[in-house]
Amino acid sequence: MRRARSAIRGRPRLPARLSSRRARIIALLGLLGPGLIAANAGNDAGGIATYSSAGAKYGYSVLWIMVLITVSLAIVQKLAARMGVVTGKGLAELIREEYGIRWSVLATTAVLIANLGICISDFVGIGAAVGLTGVPVQVSVPLAALAIWLIIVRGSYRSAEKTFIWFTIPFFAYPIAAILAHPHWSTVGTQIVQPHIMSSSPYVLLVVALAGTTITPYMQLYLQSAVVERGVREDELPHEEREAVLGAVFANVIASFIIIATAATLYTHGIHSISSAAEAARALKPFAGRYAEVLFGVGLLGASLLAAAILPIATSYVVSESLGYEKGVGRRRQEAPVFVNIITGMILISAFVAMIPNVPVISLLVGVQVVNGLLLPINLFFIWRLSRSADVMGERRSSPFLDGAAGITVLVTSALSIVLVLVTLLAL
Amino acid sequence: MNAPAAQAPPILHLSSVVGSPLRDSDGERLGKAEDVIVRLGGAGYPPITGFLVTVAGRTSYVGADRVSDIGPDGVVLRKAKLDLRHFERRAEEVLLKRDVLDRQLINVKGARLVRANEIELALLGGAWRVVGVDTGPRGGLRRLLPKALGAHIATGEFLDWASVEPFVGHVPTVRLRIPHPQLAKLHPAQIADLVEAASRREGEEIIQAVGDDDRELEADVFEELDDHHQREFLEDRPDAQVAEIVSRMAPDDAADVIGELDEDRRETVLALLPVSHRVKVRALLGYDPAEAGGLMSPDFVLLTSATVVGDALDAVRRSDVAAELLTAVFASAPDGSLEGWIPVTALLRADPAQRLEALVKHEIPTLRPDASFEEVARLMADYNLTSVPVLDEDERMVGVITVDDVLEAMLPRGWRRRFGLLGED
């Protein structure tokens, strides 16, 4: 036998099977995905500013509202995930197919405007968070923009999703900051379960703003499209729904810790007016120590990075779906030109605007609030109607109980949203 | 992408018909046209069979035979009298606005999914028919603008209906009963790409349509699907159907598919396979899918080196290995161990009476079933091989790895899907 024996023996083999313990942990992590990412992107720069100012102004007494908002968000996110799994289509695509091109273009235009505004505010947030260490925005923002662009356009959906899950780790800074702030835990406990209604108009307005910043249209749009892109199968529906609900709960627990941290320090020391996330971080320092400032800064950075990455994707999904273009995270420009160009364009514009010194972030956010406030009822209404439609969902359409809960959520949230728009417009 | 013919009849946009007034023969306005009904399934361009109209707030049906003309000015009835009937869907009928417009279609020519932004109608052979769709932005823009402005927008990217297959799975009465004959013209890999790009329900429709006319093609499509979609579409099929599809696949692909099934289903499906197939598949299932054993196919031509060339060519003729993969026959020594190989071309050139031992090439690299994927790929690249034999501990040949298996696994993530293959034009 003169066969040339190829050098094939003695090489390390691929690990054949994972040990069951490791496999279990990986399965658990595998559960984390679009639901967690979508809901937590809501704890971005604008969100932190709202939660901080709620905590500073009214202390623990707003905590019970967060419980109601959590339930609403969980229902809405669950429905979006459900529709993604069952239909295999994004929300914008379903709106187009069931309600026609005019509705879908209206929603798309609103998404484009609102999301661009939020995206700018998140790049401002990145600059502010890094700015706490003295690094100028002209350095931090372009670097962040480049990194985000590379993750979205050069990676794959899976790798991008993994990175986004890592971005949620900094959120744990808030519970730690809250603990450092030495809150009165028994008061926290009672205020969570005890409704506390004040009829003063600033209080009502803040409640409305809390709901508006926690339940944002892009969360459902991103979630549904990402579930589709992830290719979740119908037998995995219970997992995906659980993930969406858990993501919503986690996001709001974090938000509540932001309220607790600021309530324990700023509220008790009489600092009631907070207008940005970075300001909240600086204001914490004298009461909760230097670390609280650092932790708030870290949280702000993680949250802003996450949202600054999610917003271009969500926007691009919506535009591509409603106009019928190729889409997909990780697609190259030749494959999905419109999808990639929208992402690139949004990142470029947002980063550029965020680098302008003294950008009027507050008035920008006010404008965003109005567009989002108009978009949210439209969005929620479609989610509600589509998820109960037998034509779209078949046997998986909402049960009477879920449908009723969704109906109430949609009506109440939409009403709050419209109140917010009216108040904002009147204040201008 | 031009208009269908040089002296093409004028094209009427669906959006200008829907919403236009319903008039009697005197031009009196009676109501509004809501939707256009066409019959699919026949050969040629689908004819309009009727209209859905609202008259005094009630929705009713007007048959196409009662209509004398349609156009931007409205749907004009033949008679002065209106005869309203209740609309009931007949088999193969779809509503153009409700069921086709704004939804996905298969562009068979480019093997990709497109969205119908506008549907184009024309008077052909005495009847109004659907002649194509507009997939470009112009069709969408026309419908966005107010009617008076939109009417000035010319037809954009016209796609002839002859190269389009609509999805009808969401249409209540037509479900699954419309064949998609044009799909059979596509390569299984292209069909698989369409299935992967479509939503689940649409993907199911494609596979059903393909399977209805050609079981063999259905199995080929399954071979080309990625693991995730294989699993998705096999999950809720009965075991017997899965076995039927799997039995039409090459053993190595069959093993991959069975490996994707839930553990408790594997044995039942295996038991339903033909015996010879089952033995091969079961043997392959014993190997790690990431190693040579999991990549190889147990189908190859192995003959003793005393065989004459004429008999060897006969064996090649009888073999059911795909022609493009059967590039060499293998020769074994009397003790059963592998001696070497002979390219099929060399057999053809040789004298039929010659024995294989005179032709056999001894210097060939081989692999063990537990060789890692990297080793397989590196070996085939280094030696410029299109196939490489896999031997067990006793030097007996148990399988062959062909270049297609390796190439598929080596494609970078993201390349497998659509890139190049489905790019338009």
C-alpha cells in the first residue's frame, strides 16, 4: 500500500457535544433577544431624563405608575412578538398588506421623523456620558457612530444581536446606584403597590410623559421585525412571548431603579428640577458619592449606544417593509441598498447633529414627543386590530382575554398619548 | 421589462378603476367600484370576471358580462337597469385589491420576491385581463397622490404577468388550489431561496405547490433549504410524508434532515424508509455532523481491482449517484481495503478489456470518519480534489466526500442567502 497518508490524525477535534450544564446556560442566554433589546432601548437618554426628573420631582410616589406602565408595555410587546412569529412579517408589511399603501406610508413617515429625532438625542447622550470623563464629543460621537455602523452593516444578525445584549449589561449600574443612594426600602415597597393620585397638572403631565417614553413605537416595530429576521418558529412562540414580556419587565425594573435612586437623593434633598440624564448623574454625586455619578454615566452610555443602534435598524426595517425593499441586518450594500443606505444616513445625520455645540436637545425632544405621540395611537391600533384578525393570525389570533386587555391598553395609552401631544402643542 | 408588445393595447391601472364611479349606460352615477375580481389558474392572462361595487351603502356584485366598459371615468354597465347580486367567491377567484395589491409575488424570471405596487389591466382578445404588475416606486406614488395628480404618473417598472406567480394562501376559498406551474422552471436552489425569503405561510404555499406536481422536485428543494427552514417545514408534517420526502434524497442529505427532526420522531421516520436507504442513513446518523463521517455520502462505486473496464463502466451506468458527483470509481484490493481510484474519464479512454489494476491511481489522500471539517476542507484544497474517500479502521471505504458538501459548509455566513444567485438581471 503506497497510499500517501495525509496528515489527518492527531489534530484536535471539534468539540462534539456541549456538556448539559453549558448547554442549559446557552439555552437560557439564547432566550434573550429582540424582546430584551427592544424594551431596554427605551431606557435611553430621553428615558433616563424623564425617569430622573420624575424621581426628583415626586419621589417614590410615582412608582406605582411604573407598575401599570409595565403591564401595558408587556402586553403590547407580547402582541408584537406574537405577530412576528405567526405571520413572519414585520408590522409595516402587515399594515401595508391589510390597510393599504397610504396608511403604511403615513406611519413610515412618522417613524422616520420621530426615530431620527430620538437617534440624535441618543448620540447626544453618548457624547454627554463620555463627556463626564472630559472626552470631547467630537471624539466620542464619531467613534461610537463608526462602531455602531460596523456592528449593523458588517456583522450578521446574530452577531449584532449578541452585541446588543452586551449593551444591556451597563443597565445593572442603576440598581447599584439606587442601593448606593440608601433609599428608604419600606417606603419604596409601599409606594409600589399604593396608588397615589395627585390632580395637579404637572403631575398628570409627568405621568403622561412617563407612559410616552416607556411605550415607544419603535420598540414594537423593532421587536416584530427582529423576531421575523431571527426566524423564530411557531413552536417557539411561548418562548418568544415570554422573552418579550421579560424584556419589558426588566426594562421597567431598571427604570424604577432610576426613579428610586433620584428619589432617595435629589427629591429628599430638595433638588426637584432635572432636565437631562447627564445632569442627573452630576446631581447625584454630592448625595450618593462619586461612584453613583460614574454608575449613572455608565448606564447612560450603554443605554444610548443600544438605542442609537436600534433606532436606525427599526427605521430601516419599516421603510424597507412598507416600500417592499430587501432588508436584513448584516446585508451588504449590493444586496439591500435601501436598507443599508437608510441606516448609514441616519447614523451620519444623527452623529453630525449631535456634534454641533449646544444642540437644543430639549426642544428637539419636545418635537419628537409630538410626532411619537401621534404615531403611537396609530401603531397600537394596528397592532391591536391585526393581532385579533383571523385573516392575519388564523388560529393564533388573540384570545378574548388578551384581546380585551390589549384593547384597554391601546385605548388608555392612546388617550394619554394624545393628551401629551395637546399639552405639548399648547405649551409651545 | 418593456411593455408586452409593440402595438400593446393601452394599459389601465387598477388604482384608477378601484374607487371610480359605477355608471349605467346613460352615464348616470349609481355607486362606486370597490374591487376587481379575476379568475386565476387558467392559461394566459387572468380575465376579469366581475366587480365588487357599493350601491347605496350596500356591497354587491356585478358580473363582467354586464359591464360594457371600464376606465378612469368609471365602470359602465351595459344596461340602464342595475341588477345587484350577492357576491360569493367562486373557486380560483381573487379580489385584485384585497388579495393581490400590496402583497408579495414571485417574480419567476428573476427568482425573487417583489411587491405589487400597482396592477395593470388591458383589453386583450375581447376581455379585460390582468397583464402585469408595477413593482417600482411610480406605481406606489400614483396611489399615494390624490387621483387628479396620480393619473399623470406613467407606468413604471412593468412586470409581465406571465413571469409572475401570486401567493393565494391568504385567500379564503382559493387556498392551495391554484397551481404555480412556473415554479417548476426554477432550479431547486432558487426555489429554496424563495422559500427562505418568504414568510412561513408563503413558504409553505411554495413548497405545497411544488410538491403537488413534482415530488422529486420537492425533495430537491428540501435538500437545498437551510437547516432552520428544513426543520420548520417538516415539523408539522406527518411522519409518512417526511419519510416520503426523505426517501427521495441522497443518503447524506437525508441524514442531515433526519438529524434536524425531534429525537422522538427520528426512529418512526427511519422505520418508514426503504430498507437499503434506511441502513445507509442510520449508519450516517452515527457520525458527528461536523466531521468527515457526517459530511460523507455512502453512495459510491467500489470495485475489485480485477474488474475489467467494460464492467466498471456498466457499474457507473447502473449507479444512481448524481452524474455531476460521480467523477471517479474506487478500486479495492482482495482483502477489501481501498487500493486507489480511477477517474471516470480515464475509464472511457481505456480499452474495455483492460483490468482496473492497470489504471488505478494509488497516490490518493484519504480521511477517517472522525476527521474534522477543517481537515477535510484543507485536504481537498491542497490536493485539488473534487471527491475524497473516507476509510474505517480496517482501511475499508465507508463513504465519499464530494466538493459540494464542503463548499456549502464553507460559504461565509450571509453568502448562502441570495447573494449573486438571486440578484436581478
